[in-house]
Amino acid sequence: MNRRHFLTQSTLAAGSLLLPNWSMAEDNAAQQLVILHTNDVHSRIDPFPMDGGRNQGLGGVASRAAVINEIRSQHEHVLLLDAGDIFQGTPYFNLYKGEPEIKAMAAMQYDACTMGNHDFDAGLDNFATQLQHAAFPVLVSNYDFSGTAMEYKALPYKIFKKGRLKIGVFGVGIELEGLVPENLYGKTIYQDPIVKANETADLLKRKEKCDMIICLSHLGYQYKGSNKVSDKILAAETQYIDLIIGGHTHTFMAEPELVKNKQGSEVLINQVGFGGLILGRLDYVFSATNKKKFFGSKSISIAKKTDI
């Protein structure tokens, strides 16, 4: 899916797909959950410059915040998540090393994020320092930060209560060796994301009794001709994960992809490009017995005037 076609389809979808309320009429106990997500924003605080480029005028935290606030005003139960690579890409990062990015996410009331490889670009100590500005947890289950500045500052998972629902969210990060200079990640130990994802999802499902399990992944959507672990492989080799929100490969997905897991159940995968150009939206409806149904998706192009 090329980016131009994706943005065209996104604009059409945004105007035509108005989600909700048939289920409420059918079942008074039904509950809706709206999941909003970003990935690979790469320090894009301002919109892309008006320089004649294909992205000119798009993106920017002010416009994204306006869209998020409007959606929150319409729906009671909303989760806002990010799949990593918050840092690197504009002079904001070069000058301030991530402080404006984290403060912007805190102001937009992100619920959680995971780490991408570029979040190590000013060193692990710097990332830990910038978290003083965060009002949300960093979730990553397959990095062992023992003996580093990030020890006790990241969590493997977090459970969010949304109405009567328990939503388990955890993160997995990409292998750092060969991608990130060793002096930047230090003593961080990379662990197999499939093993850790299965362990964490099993805990969230069987022990914590979560109604839905979301994985924030910075592994990348897919790799042709490679056995490198990707979101598609992760989905197929795990169980209990309902949704993978991905990053790293800057993939503009026209719509979420369904992959069968080890149990034969469907796992939804979605990713929304890069640079804060798109805000992903996924809607679920839960019945009175908390049985979930994926209701639909929207890819919202972020501009000063945006149809949500």
C-alpha cells in the first residue's frame, strides 16, 4: 500500500465510518472501547513545513491533540497508546533530547507507550531522565534493564480499567545489537519477544483475567526474505493477544490485518506510518458477558481541520 493511496483512502474512510451505537440499542449492557494509537512520531512537534513536500501542513501535536480531545468528548472509554520511536528526526530532539516530546504526550494524556530503537539515540540515561516529564508508563517486557538507569522505570505490562473491562497492555522491543550502538543501550539485555509475549499474555489472560490483551510492538510489520521476528510472526507464534499495535517499519496500513494465532484465534495488527501524520482508531464493542467484537477502524489524517 503506497502512502498516497493510503491517505486518500483514509480521508474517504474518515468521513464515511461513523462508529457505534447500534450495539447499544441491541444490548443495554454493551460497552464500547475506542483505541487510539500512534507510532514512529520521531520528534514531529510541529506540522511538516510548507515547503512543497508531499506531507506539507500535515501532522503536529496541536492538531493531534484537538482530534483526541474531540473523540474523548464523544466516548467515555478511550485508550491512547504509542508503539515507540518517540525521539529523533527534528531539531527539537537535537536541542532538547526528548523533553518536548514527552511533555507533549503527557499533555495529550497518553495511557502508555513502548520503546523504539531511536528512543536510545541520546543514551539510556537520557531516556530515563526524560521520563520525569511523563505521566504515563513505558511498557516493555523483553528488555531486562537490571543495573541500568531504566531499572524500575519501565514496566512489562499494565492493566487499565475501562468501565467494567480489564484491558491488559504490554510492550515488546526490537533487538538492539547491530541496530543501536552498544554504548547507547549499555547493559540492557534483549530477550526473545515471542517467549516474553507468550509469558506476559498468559499471565494477563489466565491470572489477571483481562477481557482484552494489547501488545505494543516495535518489531516491525513484516520482513520479506528474512526470519527476523515481525508483528506477523509474533501474532502467529503467540496466544491470547487480541491486538498488536506496531511500529518501526513506518508501514501505512490501509486497514488492520487479521492473522491466526497458535490457537487458531484472530489477532488484529495495525500500524499508521510515521511522523504523526496519522492517528489510528480501532473500535470494539463488548457484550454484557464481555465478549468482544471488532467494530471497525479509521485512519485519521492529522491536519488543522480533520474529520474524525
